[in-house]
Amino acid sequence: MHSTAITPASSSSSRPYLFLLCPARLPASYIIATLNQAVNAVLANPKLQARLAELGGEAMPMTAAEFGNLVAAETEKWGKVVKFAGVKAD
């Protein structure tokens, strides 16, 4: 899985994310690298960054590895909260 995140700019530990994802079994890694470079170039645009800031967001360009680390950390963090709260799926 590969992603670039856009998230609200805040110090909150429970901020929502918006990701751009590709299928996990995308056949060629250069496709992922090309998409990553293109999306990160767009996210580097000062006008886009300003508009995201107006909306309370912040671009978080990242590599596939960084995204994997983010997902793992968020899963661990929120998994503990869910377990502690006794939340069950219907």
C-alpha cells in the first residue's frame, strides 16, 4: 500500500487523515514511485498548501515506507484505545 496524507493541522492526537492509496499488489514499483513523485510535487505547491491551511489542513507528503510506519503507529495507538474501551464490532 502506498499513500500521501493530508491531515488537519493541529496538535490533536486524534486528527483525521485523507490518503491516496494504490492496490497493495500493484505490479511495478516504478508506478508507485512515479505516482508518489507526482502527488508530492502537487502537495509542494504553495497555493495548494495555503488553501489546505485555510481549510485547517496540512499536506504530509511521504514515501510508501513512511506511510506504512504511520499506519502501524496509528493502528497500535488506537488499537489500545479500542481494547481499553471494550469496543466491539457489530
